Amino acid sequence: MVVGAVALAAVGAGSGIAATGMGENEQPITGEAYDRASAAALAYTGGGRVSQTEVGDEDSYYEVEVTLADGSQVDVQLDKDFLVVGSKADVEGD
């Protein structure tokens, strides 16, 4: 089981996808769009680590979840042009 997880992590690490905790119908952002969405979200939050992404989120075209240095998380909502249209802090238990 550990070998499979390591192999999956190695594949995911090189593909530009953050998909931890993705639901059944949610699609991660990939390729150049991932790079642009991540850069926009991290600029908005002032840093952190992209921990999950989604295309076609119910609130916006793109959603990027950023984990901040203190462990808190912020969902950054972006439009098709990678402009921030909203954000919300994830609260423990959501």
C-alpha cells in the first residue's frame, strides 16, 4: 500500500496537480491553468502552499485552496481570466 502511495505521489508531484481530498465530480486544475491559478491565489494570500484546486467550482470558475504558514486554509475564487472574485477561510469542521 505504501509503495502505491509513493508512486501516486511521484506521479502527482510532476504533473502540476494538487488534488488532495477531491470529491467524485470535482476536476483539478491542470497544466498552464494550474500555474496561473496558483500564482494568482498565492499573490492574493501573500504566500502559502496550494493544497487543492478545482475547475468549475459552485462559486467560481476556478477555486484554489491555499494552506497558510499557520496551518489555516483559504479558498480563493477566480474567474476564467484568473482574477480573484472572492475568498473564504476554511473553518475547522467544514
